Amino acid sequence: MRNRFFADPPKAIGWRGILGHLGLSIKRLLVQVWQILVFFEAEPKDIEPFPESDQIHIGEPTVKQCQWIFDQTEQRRNQLEQKAQSTFSLMLFLVPVLISAFVFIAGKIRDGFLRDLTIVLVGLSGLFILLAFVAAIRAVNVKSNQTLSLSSVIQPSGEFRVYSESFHAKGLLYCASMNTATNDHLAQFVRGAHSMTVIAVLLVILAAVPASFTAATQPAEVTRTAIVGSVQIDPSPAQPVQTLQEENAKLKARSQLIEQRLAILEKTIAEHESSSPDKNPGKSSRQPR
């Protein structure tokens, strides 16, 4: 038996409520596009000051609770910044893919309905990638953040303040409230960047279907070479075979003559070596004067 104090997960939407939920999703998408393009102030509006009351005692547990609330806002901000950076990295990967796909479709696929449909889908995907890029840049540029500063410890005169749990807790709650508004503003851009990126990826997948079908059914292109300009033909007859035979005979005679001279040179060297006296390494070949 389930405990009645445990919350149930969200239930599935019935068939009758799909159209209404789809219309609500489209409205939210249009709101996200509007939030990406519109300009906002740099910081949220200040909240009203906390009322002063000396009748309520603020102890250390209350200060710890306020500190926990402040830490939760800082943790949420770090998570949102990491999501924005990861989305930005994903877009850096998708942009070259879109450019390559557009160049391939425009230059390789023949004209037709499928080609036009693919170009439209890739163009819409590039548009949503551009919106996601703008949203991620704006999310990264949100720098407003509140934290306790020196004024919470030192008075304008330079003297230290007398520590007050109430003053400390109010300072933490003020920073948490302002940071929560900033985080909500940052979450708008992060949510918009995620939504635009998902739509762009879906459009790329849809564009890949007609592009692959068209590329598979397209016949192979035959490369044809054409000669541009005038061609001049030499009318002189080819060299006769008899002339080639004569030159071949001359080359053969020259090679035989060179072989004969080499044989005579080798014979002369051999006779010179045989007529020279043997050298005795134990005696000196020096003759007396």
C-alpha cells in the first residue's frame, strides 16, 4: 500500500487532451522565441525591505536555514551555467554538419521536389540553430549575482557592526531572493537554447531522409572531356622504317668499336702489370747512388 504522504509521478495525458497540450506546447515555444529576441534589464528589481521586529528572536538554527537557502540558489546557478556551456558545445558540432549538408545538397542532388524539401528543412534547422546560439550566448552573459559584502560587517564610518542574527539572516534571504530571480532569468535562455537545439536536430534528421533517397536513386554522372579551340594536324609523313634501321645499325657499330677498344685497354694494363718487378717487402727497393 502506497503511503498517502508520498507524491505520485505525473500521469499520462489522454487522447482527448493531446490537441490542447500540443497547442500549449506551441505557445510555450513562441514565448521562448520571444524571450530570446527581446531585451531585458541587467538586474532584477529590488525587493521590499524586510520589516523590523524586536519581538521575534532569531537564533543560530534560523541563520543556518537561511544559509542553506542561499547555498541552494548558488548550486542552481552553477547547474544552469553548465547546461548553457554544454548546449553551446553541441551547437559548435552541429554548425559544420549543417554547412556540409547544405553544400552537398545544393551541388550534388539534382533538381526536384525532394531537393527543394531538403533545402527547406536544412534552412529551418539552421534558423533554429541560430536562435539556440543567441540564447546560449545570452545565458553565458548573465553575470548578475548577489552575495554578502563588506557592508554587512563594516559600517559606513569604518567601524565593525555589532553582530546580529536577524541582520545576518535578512542579508542571506535578500541575496537568495535576488539570485533566484536571476536564475529564473538565466533558465529562460537555457530552456530556449535546449528547445531550439532539439528542433534543429529533428529537422536535420527529417532532411536526411529525402536527401538519402534522392542520392541513392540519382544516376552516376559520366565525365565527358571536350576539346575547346582549333586542333592543328601535322601533314608530314611518318619517319620511314628504313631510316630507323640505318640508325640502329650505326648504334650497333659504335657499341662494337667501344667494346674492341676496351679489350685492347685491358690487354695493355695486364702486360704492364706482368712486366713490372715484384716488390719484396723485406728488402728496400732503394738503389744506391
